[in-house]
Amino acid sequence: MAQLWGGRFTKATDQMVYDFNASISFDKRLYRQDIEGSLAHVKMLAKQGILTEAERDVITGGLEGILADVESGALAITSEYEDIHSFVEANLTERIGDAGKKLHTGRSRNDQVALDMRMHVREAVKETDRHLLVLLKVLYRIMEENIDTFMPGFTHLQKAQPVTLAHHMGAYFEMFWRDRSRLADIYKRMNYCPLGAGALAGTTYPLDRDYTAALLGFDGPTRNSMDSVSDRDYVIEYLSALSTIMMHLSRFSEEIILWNSNEYRFVELDDAYSTGSSIMPQKKNPDIAELVRGKTGRVYASLMGILTTMKGIPLAYNKDMQEDKEGTFDAIDTVNSCLPLFTGMLDTIKFRKDVMEASAKNGFTNATDVADYLVNHGVPFRDAHGISGRLVLRCIEENKALDDLTLEEFRSESDVFEEDIYEAISMKTCVEKRLTKGAPGEAAMREVLEIYKNYLNNEKGL
């Protein structure tokens, strides 16, 4: 049992207790952050005269050797160590002797693990942001190509008014843009270095925390040592952002699943992103979309787990907080694998424009425009609404679209109708006359696309 404590104890830890207490099985993924933090710490210790330059150099060489050996596979991280910190320090001491025991001067495992986790989450936030940026570029491409692809817009999953595919995709562009904005806020708020906070009350050594923070790419050191070691707000915020991302992906997946069904036939999924049935040869299943939808609950669970863990913890560090890792790691892996898979599926989808337009036409999505036509000819809106509704009922009974009614059939409900009713309720007119900001009309959409284009051209990621 390789552990960093024991002097106060007179007998060994029970093996079951040791195994229960140990975190090496999951915090081993923090090896790089732990070593990078240690390299910065030892450099600062030498700068402050706490270590000699010779000690700094031998410790630095030992740490760099461990890092290289772990990444090459020459050195395995095994369960004989309690955690990643004891693994690094034990191997360092074995390699360079007593100088390795000086590495921990002026720090505690409490601020060490707080640093490692913060650095790991910081990198994960950047990775998620990169995936979202790629997804937004795919969405932009689809929007640009489908300004005049007409389709039904829905409320209550009922066909409501005609829109365009570009407009529909734009709603998701807005969602994922907000997701990136949340990640940027989280990154800015979390980018402060806890190293030097010690166990909870700082240290008597003359540490230069600003220097350490700068070496590790932080905006500065944290301001309160108790909060430094017990803060997991950044984990909660990130998991909340990941949950929102998955909620957006799940909504999008649900629509793709519907659109891929025989009843809708709006899309055709690429073979590379579909699966078949073991018994039904005709099936082409949207498994990627279904799995993304299913994995959303898994990410929610990680958020609920850390919120529940943190809700009753008094200051400062408590062992409960070791539970911040497994759920977070799982959520990171889930989202950062779902995003590129979903993006690949979306990028290869074929949209059946003719089916979409026919669905909009046959779903009476232009019924509101019939009412608007009457209003523009002096009919009170409530009367116009009733007339349009009766025309829809007639179409349902006769199994045809509003566009298929004869002028005489229109005039049977109101003599206001003239030949221009057909142009007024065409899909093209219905969409293009909606030109208020945020609407699906071509001029309004091109204005939005220009905003999106400038955004994407100027975004380099976190």
C-alpha cells in the first residue's frame, strides 16, 4: 500500500478500507495534470529559495521521466497506489532518492487534487467547445443550402405554419451558440489556481502563488484557501452545461428519428450512420440519434450526483468530494463522443426537399395566410379565422389541400376571395412575406446567415 501518510498510525489500514478509500482506479487519468502541476510547483519552490536549483533540476528530470514512461506505456499506473498523487511521488522518490520527498513541500493533497481536477475540467471544456464549433459549421452549411427548402413548422407536433429547413436548423444553431457561450463563461470563472491553498489555511512557506498560476496558464490564484480546496462549483457548472448540450442534442435527435420514419420520410440517413435489423431486412435504424437521446439521462445523472454530494458538506475538504470524479469523467466522455458522432450523422444526411414541401402544403400550414388574406381585405380577424377553419374542414372531408380549392369553393365561404388568393397562399409567398427579424423569409434569413458567418469566421475557440 503506497500512501502519503501513516506516521500517526500504529497499524496498517484494513485492506477493505484501503480499497474503499483508494481512488487510483479512476483518478489515474489525472496523471498529466498532476505532473504538470508538480513541475510548476517545484519551479516556484526553487524561485523562492525553498529548494535549491540542483534539487529543482533533479526533481524536474524525474517528473518528466515519469510522464514520458507513462505515456509510452513503459510505466503502468497500478492499484498498489492509493491515488495518482502517491503514484507520482512514490515513483519519483524511487528514481531520484530523498530529493523526491521534498516535492510536497508547501502543498497538501487537498489543493493538489483541486488543481488536477480543475486543469482536467478546463481542458475538457475546451474540447467540448471545439466539437460544438464543428457542429455549428455543419449547421451553417445546411442553412446556407436550404434557404428555399420549404417544410412545415410544428407546434404540439401538429403542422402549424410553413417555414424553411434553413429556419428550422437556425433554431438549433442558436441553441448550440448559447452552449458555447455558457462554456466560455465557465472557463473564465474557473480559471484560477488553487495550488498553494494547502490543506485549507495556506502555508507558512513563502510561496509565490501568482507565479505558479501564471506557469499553469491560470488568470491568477484563488482568493480564499478554504474555498480553494472545497470548491466544485466549476464541476457543477460544467455538468450543467453538458446536460443542456445533451438536452439540445436529444431534441434534435428526436426530430431526426421522426423525420427518418416511414410516415415523415423527410430525411435519408447515410449508411455509415445507420444500422439494420437482425430479422427485418427492410429496416434502416437511426441508432446514433437514439443512443444520443438515451445517453442524455446518463449525463443528467452525473449532474444530480455531484449536486447531491456537495449539498451537505461543511467547509473545508471532506472525503465525499472524491465522488466528484467518476461521474464527471463519464459525462465528459459521453458528451465529447456524442458531439462528433452526431455532427457526422448530420453532415451526411440527405434532406428530401420534395417530401418536406408536400408535407407543408398538405398539412394546411397556409391556413393562417388564408385568414390574413381576408383581414387584408377588410374582414375582421375573428370572422376570417372562422372562414379559414371551415375551408380547412372542407379540404379534410374532400382529401385535398387549400391550394387545390377552386375559386368558386373559396367564394362559397366569402366573396372577398379573388384570383390572387393562390399566389397569397403559395408556400413561397407564405414564407417570403415573413420578414420580421428572426422569421423564415429569405431577406430575414440572409441577414441572420451573415451574422452566423461573421461569428464562425472570428471564432477560434477557448
